[in-house]
Amino acid sequence: MKYVDEFRDGAIAKRISAAIANQVRPDRRYNFMEFCGGHTHAISRYGVPDLLPANVRMIHGPGCPVCVLPIGRIDLAIRLALEQGAILCTYADTLRIPASGGLSLMKAKARRGDIRMVYAVTDALKIARDNPDKEVVFFAIGFETTTPPTAVAIRQARAEGLKNFSVLCCHVLTPSAIMNILESPEVRELGTVPLDGFIGPAHVSTVIGSRPYEFFAEEYRKPVVIAGFEPLDVMQAILMLVRQVNEGRATVENEFTRAVTPEGNVKAQNLVSEVFELRRSFEWRGLGEVPYSALKIRAGFAEFDAEQRFHLEYQPVPDNKACECGAILRGVKNPTDCKIFGNVCTPENPMGSCMVSSEGACAAHYTYGRYKDVEATE
Amino acid sequence: MSGQVKKGYVRPLDNKHGRVDMSHGGGGRAMVQLITELFARHLGNEYLAQGNDGACLPPGNGRLVVSTDSHVVSPLFFPGGDIGCLSVHGTVNDVAVMGATPLYLTAGFILEEGFPLADLARIVESMARAANEAGVKLVAGDTKVVEQGKGDGVFITTTGVGFLPEGLHLSGDLARPGDAVLVSGSIGDHGVAIMSRRENLSFDAPILSDTAALNGLTANLLASGAHIKVMRDPTRGGLAATLNEIAHQSGVGIHLEEAAIPVKPEVNAACELLGLDPLNIANEGKLIAICAAGDADKLLTAMRAHPLGREAAIIGKVVEDPNAFVQMKTRFGGRRMVDWLSGEQLPRIC
């Protein structure tokens, strides 16, 4: 396939693999966090760890929008469908996230909640147009990549005078989450997570640009390499991180120059700031309350804000006690460190959010990597 | 499907503008008319013509193999096929990959009130064509009608019957370490054809469903002299699900070579766009065969000699593994598991 296979070429992968092996110092370890679920997925799906030296370890970060969605937010969406009789439009990934009372959006659907899977917010707008006598709510999740389309949809709904469309806004921000990890006691004080650098997001960075990461590089002395989501991108980024670490540098480098510029997509940024403003605080699964880490709909667009329209009160719900998603999302623990991984918690019956999305650290390890836990013999 | 109505006493079915109504399932004259003028007209044969509550069939050669399958595909008409031929192929293939010769089908129709008779006629004609090509006869049937909103046009359940010659035994629990794994052609075509229609994706060359009856191919393979241990058609859940089933049944592992698995470029492109993995996507005209390594080339040659097996390939081998994992060497050079699909990737694909 043109322009995709080129970034999955096994021969080039071998060359980069050899270059990494050649450059790593045998006397030290390299711990890099890929922030994005997209990278986690690529690493697992293409078997990238097999091409890395034993002292280079990839830590899966919290950049999976499904994984960081707290139970309380899913509960709100379920209430809209079951109690308010709204048509709830959602991306498929959120359907199986476990919520309170043994429910999930999929189980709420089986209880006759009108919950519809959509591929884009424009599908939700169409559903609202086609069902003028029903309330239609779009469950908006995601990082900076999915935020501009939601902003466009809200503006479109206003322009069309759609009276039955609103958005349950759960859009979150990447830089605040990275900062939260760097500020966490494990990283700062205890040093239990010796992070040597970050692979920065691909698609998010096309919107926000590479500049927002400069602060981390400078303030926390952590190299950042922004990389595309193809496996060769990831390999190249790892090589660039190894070089920075070896040279004692901590700068923002851009591997994904084919799509990311320093300033990002200014038009999209303006659209977002027209419709959204910062939330004072937002609960992340695994990270807890993170200040100024999410967006809410501006007062000027309040009629499209489902939280206001339906007077929703957010109730935080603690995770299952045995679930280690929090520590896994912060990179403190591996999926296999969790007692319920693979026995109680599986992709079919996820207890924690990391097992729900294919971009989650636990689901990725379960689906693609669990053979490593019990090596097979020929 | 029984009963005949004296000709000339009923107004013919309006096959152009008519629609299914509740009386078509009511057991009265309208139902008999629908059966006679539509179903029996296209699907009729000596067994259906017996007109009794059940078909009485002659004894056959070997053991009886029975399989049943319900079809709820949406949309009903898709690039490369429709629910009619699909409902024949799906069941014929299940019988054929057992090693049996499929001979008879039964069909149950659940029709939704308001469904256009013209569309129903197209579907029944397509079933008749498919059955004819596969050399099977539809020997019994049933029609029910549900109120508007309680169905989605038409659902079809077919049951297939065939005979398995004495001495032939294919089963999912017969794979052994060292055996070769073959696939008869490119994977993911059916699921992607349906998804691209649902999502209005268009490609330079439209992706067609691979829906086809495999009994001709299986007959050739069995005649090739290769010792086939397992055959299976990878429908829902795709290649990944089918290989995991076999691995578990046989208590072995399977190692695949990604580079050897045939996938059409346009199917790959659509999978990229839709975020799908071709390994998880349904096929309706492909089979997987497992045979002793020494017979692999012979079996591959036999597959490629048949029009439905031209792109056949040896894609991996069976290994010892008490965990029954299916693993794959990626084209990229790494390794990964090929797991069952979690949840529901593509609802109502067949």
C-alpha cells in the first residue's frame, strides 16, 4: 500500500535496530515512555520490543483516551441514556468500559438504552437532525486530536438551530498529563520510575505543535521525540532518544516532520478556544484529579453542554481495589504486576480501563504479548 | 413449503410493487401464494414438490453431516453478493469443510412486514442460482412474518445436509506439531466489502465479497491425495478466530508468517482507514487447511489448480505449545500474538 508499507519495512527496521544496538551503552538502562496509546498499539502489534536491546524498555503512558476516562464519567453517559431517554452517540471504544453497578454502555444498551455507535461527531449531528423529538447527546472523548471536530459540530449545531443536540464533553489535554507524571512522587522523589525520555504524540502534535513539549525538556531535563504512529517512526524515535541520552541533551526533536510543525494547526487551535475553555480540574483514571487538564464548553455555548442541559452532577467512583490501572498508567507497574491481569480481568470482562481499549497497556500486552510470559517451545 | 392453489383463482403476486404483509405468514391463502409463486418457483425440485410437512430423502453414501447457520447480514445486498447466495454458501461451506459432499438445504425465512417483494424475489433467485451452482437442493422451508420494526427486512436460516464417505475424518483436534497451515486465498474480502458499503468508502476497484461455495474446491483437495487433517472456513472472527479454535481443540500452538498471508492491497487500505485487522475479518469463500508438512506442496498445488484457490499460500506451521497460542512473525521483523477478537468488531457481517 502506497505511503503506509514504506513505514513498516522490515529491512529498514533491521537497520535501525542495529543502529540502536550499536549506540546503547551496555552499562546503563534506557527507560522511555511512549505517551500515546497509538504508539503502544504499534509497538505491540508490530513486535517492536523484539527489535530492541534488552536494556531499552518502553513504558506505556496514559495517552489512551478510553483508559483515562473515570468511571464517574461513564456513569453520567449511562444516566443520560437510561434516565433521560436521550440517544447517546459514542465511539465504539467506550462501549465496554466498566461503570458503576456492573453496568457499561453496552449493558445499558441491552437494557434498552438508545446508545448508538458512531465513527464521527458528524454522525451524531445527523442522528439529531433525523430525530427532532429526541434529545441526542454526543459523548465527546479524546485528546487534542478529536477536540476540533467536536468544536466544529457545536458551531454547526448552532448555525443550523439544532435544539436537541448536546455534548457530554470529556476532552482532555496531553501536556497536563505529562506534567502530572513528571510531578508524581514516583518520578520526582522516589525515583521508582526512572524516565529517561518521552516519545511524544503523533496526531495530537499535528494540532498543538511541538512547542508545548519544550517546557518538559527544559524544566525536567527529559528529551522528547515526537513520532508518527508507524512502527518505523517509533524505532527512529527510540534511536533519537538514545542519542540524546548518550549526549546528555534534553531537547524536543521532531521525527514526524511530515505532519508536525512547531506551532501546530493554528486554525484548529482557534476553533477549540472559541468553543471550549479550561476546566479547573478533571478526574483522570489512574492519575486522579489533575488541575487544568481538560476542557469544558464555554458559557456562550451552554445550550449544547449536556452537563448543564441535564443538570448532571459528577460523582467520582473509586476503581476496583485490586485493579492496578492507576500505577500502570503512571508507568510504575507492568500489566503482569497486577494480580487480576489475565484471570479476573480480560478483554472480554475488563475490570480496569487499561484492559478495555486496544490502545490500553493491559489489552495490548494481553492481545499481542502474553506469549512472552510463558514462552512456547517448538 | 407445501400446498398448491388451483390456478386462475388467485390474483398473481405483485412482484414489482408488492410488499410483504402479515398475511404472508398467516398460514392462509396469501402464504401459500407467496410460497408457490416466489419460493417454489425459483427453488422447486422433486423433494420440495412432495408437498408434505417434511421432505423424505433417499439414503446416501456414508455418514450424515448436518450444519446450520442464521444470516442477518446488513445491508442485504452488498458488493459481490447478497443475503440469498450468502445463506447458501455459508451452510454449504460448513458441510464441505467437514470433508462431506453437501446435497440438501433447508431454509427458514423471517420476513419483516413491508419488505418489498421485488427484493425478496432477487434474494430467492440468488439463492436458487447459488444452490444450483453448488449442486445442492433446497428440500424444505418455512416462512414467518414479523411486524414492521421487529425485523430488518429478511433473516434467513439455512441447514445443510451432506454425506461423509467412510474412512474420512477431518476434525479441529487433529493438528499436530510440524503440520503445515494453508489458506486458500486472500483474507478479509467479505467483511471489508460490507464495511465499505456501510461506511460509503469507495475505492478505484470496488472490494467484492468473496462469498462462494467451496464444495468444488474441497472435493479437489480431498482427491489430491494429500492427508488433510483439518479444514475450516474462517468466517466471523476471521483467520485469527479459526486458528485459535483449532489450536485449542488440538492443544497445539500455531506460528504464522505475516508476509505469507495473502491480503488484497485495497482490503489492507480499507482496514487502515477503519482501524481493523484483516486477520479478524470475516471471509465467506476461503478455507484453512492443515496437513502433514510433507503433503503441504501437494495440497498447495491442488488448491491453486482450482479457480477459488489461485492465491492459496502456506502461511505457517503447527508447533508444540501447551498454552495453545497463535503467534506471528510480523513483516516488520518482530513477533506478536494473534488473539481472538475481543467484543464485537463488525456486527451483522453474515
